[in-house]
Amino acid sequence: MEAVWAWGAGLIVALQQVSWLRPGLAAVTQLGSEEFFLLLMPALYWCWDARLGRRLAALLIGSNALNTWLKVLFHQPRPYWVDSRVRSLARETSYGLPSAHAQHALAVWGLLAPAARRRALGWTLAAVLIALIAFSRVYLGQHFPTDVLGGIAFGAAALWAFARWEAPATAWLRRLGLGQQLAASLLASALFLALALGTTTLLSGRPDPAEWEHSAALAVRPEAGEPATDPRNPAGATATAGMLLGLGAGLAVQARWARFDARGPWGKRLARYLIGVAGVLVFWRGLALAFPSQPPAVELGFRYARYALVVFWVLCLAPLAFLRLRLAEPSRDQRTDG
């Protein structure tokens, strides 16, 4: 791999000489970030097309789970961890392969492109966005070219698997009772957490080279007491497992008691979004401040619960609030709600 890393680092160093690209690519890269998608998905779900929003939530959280596990499985460095010539124009502490930005960009924009009224335009815009996001990750020094190619490949695989299995999986879940659906959600969450943490445990006898931490610290000075690299921290896998639980539980409960029509007057749509985002901040940031941060095992347990509650709020509790506040109309048929 050293030869591949050397080639990739040399390409990045050459690209970074074109300094005028930095502002634009720093902005473009945000269109592939988890934070952006976590704002886009609720907007789509609450205010435009509830069914498409649910599908996007399932695909995004599933893609995130896949990426979280694959990063640990491959345990590959980021460019500035191995080559001091590469300038890091952002800070990441996880492993590099596959690129989450590239993977999520292909999966999400690939799902949304066919939903555009003019499909040709939708696919063209999606292709341009995916290419720019992938390129931005290389230019910013966060990924080798092979990382973004891997991200694109796994994003395509996630999108294909979703298209292939969405209908039969949905049909199977609808045949289950609520208790069975909740149990299945908890089981899926637990299995993912066991897989992710088990993979990390298997790597415990193969520590990362000390040079990676040293080079990363020189490139991007970490906060006092914080490591420059922390790719085996279980916090990410714990949060993702919580999101999987919130996804399954939220969809199961929402289908029974919080079916709503995302259409309606634009004033009500805006009110739904503002109320919904306020709830996200309460569960995400408010509980982070309220929950204890020590000892680490307790903090991870509360982190799991916090992320489960955030997704459950987005998918179920917020729509229920919209219905109670008369900001949305009930949906008569879940298969056709807007």
C-alpha cells in the first residue's frame, strides 16, 4: 500500500498548489457531510414528501453503518497521517477508507435523482455533485484517491442493495406486530454494535503506527488532551447503533399513530421544520449536556440512547406533534402520503 499512498499523496500535493480552489471545495464538501444530510432528510420528510424522506432516512443510516464498519475493517490512514507534505484543510480522526462523504453522496443523491421531475437533469446534477464532493475530499487532504473510489463503489453497492431489498423487507416488516418490529430493531442495532466492536477488538493486537498520530498532530494541532487520531474510538459505532434503533422504532410507531401528509401551506411547512429542528437540538445537544460524561461506559450508554431518541423524534415524535398542533393533515394511506 505504501506505493499507492505515495502516488496519492503526490497527487494531493500537486492539487493543493492551486490555492484558489480551496474556498469553493471547502463549501462543496459540506454537501456530502453527515450534518448536511441530517438537515436535508428531515426537511424532505417533514415538508415535501414523507415517503421519500423515510426512504432517505433508511438508506442514509444504513450507509453510515456500513461505512463505520468498513473503516475499521480496512483501517487505512488518511494522507496527512503518512506524508507531511500534505496539508490537512480539515480535521478527521477516523480511518480513511472508504470515504464517507463519497459513499453517502452517491447513495443519497443517487436516490434523489430519479425523484426529480426532469430525470435527466436530476441525474446530471447528481453526477456533478458526487464528482465534486469526491474531488473535494482529495483536494482537502482528507482522502487518497483510492479512498473516494472505494466510497463511490460502496455507495453504489448500498444504493443497489436498498433498491433490491427495500420492497421485500418492507413487506416482511409489515407482517410483524409492533412488539416484533421493535424487537427486530433492537436486534439489528445490537448485531451491528457487536460487529463493529468485535472487529475493533480483533485489531487490538495490531496497533496503528505511532507515526500516524505524530504526523497528524503536526498537520492539525488537536485540542488539549485530545488525540490527533482516534479511529478505534467506539463512540461512532455506538451512535450509529443508536440511530439504527431509532430508525426501526420510529418507522414502526409512526406507521401506526403518526402518519401525516407532508404537503400543505408553505407557512405550515416552515413551522414544521423550525419546530422539528428545535426538537433535534434539544435531544442532540441538550441531552449531551445533561447526560454524564464519565465513566466512559456510562457515557457510551447515554450516547446510544441520545442518538436513538434524535432519530425517533425526527421520524415519529415530531410528526405526532405536527398532527396535534394542526400543522399537518393525517395521511389516509401510508403508501401515498406526500
